[in-house]
Amino acid sequence: MSLSEEQAASLSAETVVVAAGRPPRERDAPVNPPIVLSSTYFGTGPLGPGDRGYGRYSNPSWDPFEQALAQLEGATLPGLLYASGLAAVSSALSLVPAQGVLVMPSHSYAGSLVMATELAQKGALELRTVDIADTDAVLEQLAPAGGTPASMLWLESPTNPMLGVADIRALTAAAHAAGALVVTDNTFSTPLVQQPLSLGSDVVLHSVTKYLSGHSDVVLGALVTSDAELHARLLHHRTIHGGIAGPFEAWLALRGLRTLALRIERSQASAAVLAERLSRHPQVGSIRYPGLPSDPGHERAKAQMKGFGSVLCIEMAPGDGPDGGFSGAEAADRMIRALQLWLPATSLGGVESLIERRRRHTAEPESVPENLVRLSVGIENVEDLWADLQQALATLDG
């Protein structure tokens, strides 16, 4: 591949997203890696390290993306690509020993919470959920007095959808002191905004479906670690459980990754503008965005992130028109239906701006407010996005 670890370390992340994972510089070689569709590979005798053998073990189309993501996250080992974000979650949770203790944010990606809850119901592990922004509460769950210490700390920061910000460095240090592994879901931030390995995390998780691929046309997940033992265990789980990526999806993800820096720069800038304006809108009761100085996670995010992300959440203000106006879930749904440019759909991190009321998903925790609306800001013109929000919010007048 075109970039060594030393070269990648000497370059900015904005350059690595473009240069990493290129084919060797040979005359008449392609600039971009080709798609390899073979399911099996020539070979005789025992399979050794590095032998592909069979398509479930390895694929040349995975390698460029896995190298590029590892270099972006500052890992010393290649990343591991999975069929979906939840396939990566499943692999990461396999690191929890039998009947071990998993500490997880009470507000996490719903799929992660559901999977962990089902494992707990089967007796595979003990699940402790906690407000990840409350450092003291997390420390208590990691090593409770007279209780069983945690085996794994699961971090999201900012969390989905409440945008709580964890003190990653402090919590990883405490988790390691308790003998626990730390897995950090870095989907919202991407390695351009936050690098959890440098803050002490053992494993970093991504839903590649979101910002990394960036075009709402791929379903993939990934894990990254610099720990050789953990890497071997995760690779074994992927191979045996079969949660592998398709070569075409891997190729699409790498192509999408090339524009990550530009997309993040544009969407973060727009998110900051929209958050500030929405914070002053009379129809918005409250707003969550770490980039706002008034946000409880602002100072912490500023200390460990290189930006504040492109996701924000709002809650509708109580109706105060002559007939009470609209409020709660009804107001959120009405506003979303009135939008013309924003797309009412789940997921996030694409070039298009998406919006949804999160509690429409039955798996979302009940502690998420019914009227909470999550906005994933895309790369459209920010004034067009604002005009659409304004006209939709105007429909809530009583």
C-alpha cells in the first residue's frame, strides 16, 4: 500500500483520507484499488499467516479500507471491516468474558443496547447502564464497593441521541485500573474529530454506514485496535461468525472515505450555525449540541475533540398559542412532516441532511424524550437548510 505507518503519522488526517490505501506505485498500475470478487484463492498445504485461502478469511478489497481507517485512528494494526455496524458491535461484545460485567451508557445506539440487554437476559453477562457524562456514577459502576468489578466499559461520546460527552481519558484510566477493557463507539465523531485510542481506549468501533462512507448507500461496520491479542480474537470472531463485508461495499466505503475531511468541515460548520439559531428560536424548548458554550458537555468536548460534530438534537417548546399550540411528539412530527429539504429518515452522516423523532423507534430507551428530534446536518447550503427549518417550525403556531 502507498502509506507506511511513519508516513501516515507525519501527514495531516485530511491528507491520509485521500492517500491511504492506494495500490503500489508501479507503472500502469491503477490509481484506485480494484474490486476483487473471487471467493477463493490458489494455495497448497497448510494455511499460514497472511494466506488468504478463502473469502471469509480475507479479501483484497477489504485491505485498503482497513489500512486507511487504522492509520486515521492511529492504530498499529489493520482495522477489521464487518458486514454492518451491529456485526462489529457483536464482535466487540464477544470480548466480555462469560458472566462478565458490561458498563454501558444508558443512552447509547439502540442496537448496541438491545444486543447487550439480550445477552444479559440470557445470562451471558451482567449489564450496568449509567449516564456516561456523570464521571462519578461511571466510576461507581466500574468498581462498586463490595461488588464485582467491570469487565468492559462501553463508551459513546457524544452519545446517541442525547449527545452526552464522556471524559474518555479519565474513564479509560479508571476502567483499566478495575481490570476492564474499553470499547469506544466513535461513529458520531469520526477519527478526524476524535481519536479514542490516543485517549486510552482499547478498541474503537465505527458504523461505516454513517460518516466514513458518507453517501447513505453502504451498510458496513469496523473495529480498530493496536492490541495484537484483541485483534486476533476479533478476527477469529469475524471469521467464525461470518459477519464479513462484501468487496463492492468495501470499495464504495473507501471511495466515500476520500471526501470525509471536506464533508466533516462543511457539515460541522453548518451544524454550529444551525445550533446557535435554533437555540434562540421560540418554538425550540431546548437544544443539545456540544459546540454551544451553554451545553453541559462543551468544555469536555473542547478538550478532547477537534470539533463538535454534525449532529444536534432539539425538543419542541410547550405550545402557547390561543388553543395551546402543538407540543410534545405531536409538534415534533408535525414539524418534520412540513419539511421540504430535510429528509425524514433514520441514520446519519450522509451528504444529505436527515431528521427524525427518535422515540418513533420502539427500541429507543424511554428516558429519551418523546419530542426529541435528532438532526444530522449534511453538506447543503446552510441558509437553505435554515429556511426549511424556519418554515416548518412556523407550522407549530397555535
